[in-house]
Amino acid sequence: MQFNKCSRCGCFFVNSGDVCPNCQPKDNFEMDKLKNFLEETDTKYSMENISYSTGISMKNLNRYLAKDGFANYKPNITL
């Protein structure tokens, strides 16, 4: 068994992934919110603007955008 530390809340858990089972629904909700925001937006946005518009923290935005599912959206984001 391997202990992992949750990227959201910091608690330790035994499971695969980077978030604990308690935080997984929150992560899924925020990732869906981010995908919807990026799909509906034609202009380029900075990370700060995306965070402000969606309410998603910069820490979580960086985590989500590092995932493969967001590779197509990166050209619309200015750093």
C-alpha cells in the first residue's frame, strides 16, 4: 500500500490519484467548470482572469491544465 497526500486538502489517503476520495467530486466539478469556460471563450485569457472568472484557485488551475485532457485548450491561455 502506498500513502498519497491529497493535492486539495493535504490529508493522507490510500488510493491512486492526486486527490482523496472526499475531494474527488470537487475536482471533477471544477474541471468541468474549467472546460466549459474554455470552450465558450474565443479570446485568450490569463491564468489570473480564468481564476477570477471561474472561482478556481491558481493552484488547482495549474494542476488541471497539466493533465492531458486540457492540452487542446492551452493555446487560449496566456501565462
